[in-house]
Amino acid sequence: MDFSIKAFDTKNTITSAKTGCVAVAVFENKKLSQAAKALDQGGEITAALKSGDITGKAGSTLLLRGISGTGAARVLLVGLGNDETVSEKSFTSAVNATLKAFASLGAADAIIALPMTDVKERDVSWAVRTIVCAAHESVFRTDGQKSKKDPAPAGVRKITLAADATSDAKTALAQAIAIANGMDLTKELGNLSANVCTPTYLANTARKLAKDYKFDVEVLERKQLEALKMGSFLSVTNGSEEAPKFIVLKHMGGKAKDAPVVLVGKGITFDTGGISIKAGPGMDEMKYDMCGAASVLGTFRAIGEMGLKLNVIGVIAACENMPSGRATKPGDIVTSMNGLTIEVLNTDAEGRLVLCDALTYSERFNPAAVIDIATLTGACVVALGHHNTGLFTRADDAHEKLAGELLAAGKAASDTAWRLPIEEVYNEQLKSNFADLANIGTPGGASVTAACFLENFTRKYTWAHLDIAGTAWKSGGAKGATGRPVPLLSTFLINRV
């Protein structure tokens, strides 16, 4: 999909544009957007509204041909709801409906001339990002591993956005394309079967990104992890034939002296639960347990494409969690990199075991902030459903600031998070008679106790935890990775420049 942005004015009018289709907005009170008025020289659009062929309801569409006085072969009328208060939801519905209509057209190019400045509490940059990401989603393919590919849809492949071509708008377009490409990579990795997307595959993906965008990359193998005394991470790998990989990516786009932001991704490429094995139904979806790692790689794809002037380090702990005669058993005690001992009461609470060592490793970078991203707990899905990512931080001033930045970035990117508590009282639930910590808490607040477990390994820097168990993928007929939280993370990093 190709995108451009162009201003249409008295010298270069929307009516004279030679294109396969122009999408313009109409409203429920029979009003026309400015672009629709310009194209309504023969009254065809007004007549369509009056006839009831289109109501103006958000997301409704009507395709017209042969509109007099225009260079476009087609005009697509798109309902935008109430003209006085265009909501984010209405605009998004209109965009999705536009792209659905574009997919079945016999035109290769089109102009989207929806009013991008009229959305309540949103600006042109948000509108541009919304259109570009939705366009990528509309053409995203999931048939990469099929022997016979699905027929490639026809339709529009070149989209011009009708907006003032200011430097801000052009920057927003470039950022939107980079973020959408990052989301595509995250979705591709998430959707791959676990016999293909192994820890080695993730390491090779990181190496390719490093080559393409001039990142520094290092992949630590088992012997190096043993030398670092990552006993907690390695305990998860014991039952698997696949070699663990500890991946470090560095984008040093800022000043040499600037402290980096570190993104830590959980990379369990398949999670059986280990000896505490999961139920069979739905276990295939545990290939998505590496979506934290995939989102780090997708975010690096985005910031590399943008050439972001910021120091960012990605740390990915990648392995499988499998049952075998060598697998860690419930009741085993392991020693983490920072020396804390952990009683493994449930081998299916493995994400925190790999992340705790990755978080300790991150200390060496003297980070400005560390954010870990993990499909960590089903309890977070119970608490927040599939709408919001769970956000956890401490409550001091530095962490309040970091939480505010992440929440604001999520809102700006329409990739929202909701803050849940971290309090010392929850650590009481993690006490063990035999080790410093248990890897699961007593019943209640399981997403919180998981975050509190991680917090024990982050006390030397400012840190936040994103639990993406409810937002990283969809189940059912729409099954597939979502690419979240790449928009949130990318926007957060953009805002830090």
C-alpha cells in the first residue's frame, strides 16, 4: 500500500483530481462535508442523501459513478454521523468502511477526503495514523504458510490523503507508515506456527533488522547465560530441545551520553505450561506467548524506519516451555541472576521466570526507563478484557511520570492501557517457606501479584510492566495477532525525543 498527502485548494481542486475514486463525508442531518460540496456541482450527492440511499450514519457508504464536473471515475459517499461532534469512533468506522469499499473497486488509486480536522479532541496527525494503520490491517495476509495462497484482492493500492501538506502532516504520515510496518512484523511473527517461529527464528529476525537498520545486535547462547547465572530463565528451558536465545538490540540514535530506554520482551515461542500442563483446548494459541518479544521487534522496525533520535535497547528472553524428563518440576527452587531464590509452585507461571533475569540484565545499561512487555496473565484478561493493556508501575514521582507518559501515548495512538496497582501488601502473597519468593501468589489479584514478582527485580531503575495477554491477539473467527502494543510503544518513544 502506497500513501501520499496532498493539499487541494483553489488552484489544485478536488474536482479536477484524476483518480479512480474520491471518498467524501456526508452527515446524518443531510449536510455535506466541504469536499462533498465541491463535488456536488450537478446535485447528485444532495439527491442521493435526500432519496435516502445513504443515511449519513457513521460507516454507511454509497458508491456513485458519472458525477458531473469531476475528474474522478467514482465518488464514494461515507457516513460520518453527527456533523457537530464527529467522534473518534465515528471517524474510525468511516475509515474502515471506506477501506472495505476500496478493496472491491476496479481502481488502483483513490483519494480519501474525509474531514480530518473535525474529530473531537483529535488532530490531523491522529487521523493520518488511523487511516494508514487501518489500511495496512485491511490488506494484511495470514496465508503465508498455506500451500495455496488465497486470491490476492484487487482494489485500491495507492491512497492520497487530502490534507494540508504541512511538515507536521508529512511527519505524521512517515511515522504512521513506520508504525504500521512495525505492527505488520509483530503480527507476522505472532501468527507463525511455533515449529517455525522458534527462539532461533526470533534471533535471526533481530539480526535481519540489525542489518537493515544498522542496529547493534548480540545473541547470547546457553553457555553465556549460565556464566551470567541466569538460573531462573534457564529453568524454563530445561524441558525443551530448542536452544534458548537472549537477544539484545541497540538503536543508538540519541546522544552518546543519553541514558537509553530499554524494552524487555517475553519470548516464550510456545508455552505448554511445562509439567503444570495446560488444558488441550486453545493450547494452539500459546504460540502467541512470544508477542511481547514480537512487539519489541516490531517497535524496533518502526523506530529504525523513522531514524528516531533516541537511544533504545531491546532485550528479549526467548525459549520454549515444554514438559520432559528434564523439565523443571513444581516445588523446585531456582536462583535468579540477582541472587534471589524462587520456589516454582507452578511451571505455567514461566513468563515471570524469564523476565526477572532479563530485568536484572537491563541494569547494566543504566537506563532512563525500562518497560517490559509480556503476555503474562489470564487474570489481566479477566480484569480488563481485550480492550486495554494492563499497566503496572510503582507509585513514587518518577514512576507516576512514566505511567502518565505511557497512558498518554496509548490514548494518542488508540492503543490504550489501564493502570492497575502495585503495593507492598501484594508481596505478602508471594512468600515462600523455602525460598525468597514463590513464582505464584495465593489466590486473588493474580495479574497484580505477577507484576509485584517482577517489581522485586527492578528496584535499581524506573520501570513499568505492560501485561498484553488480553490485547496481543484475537481468538475465534478473527484469530490472529493484533500488533499491539507497537503503536503505544512507538508513540511513547516518539514523545521522548
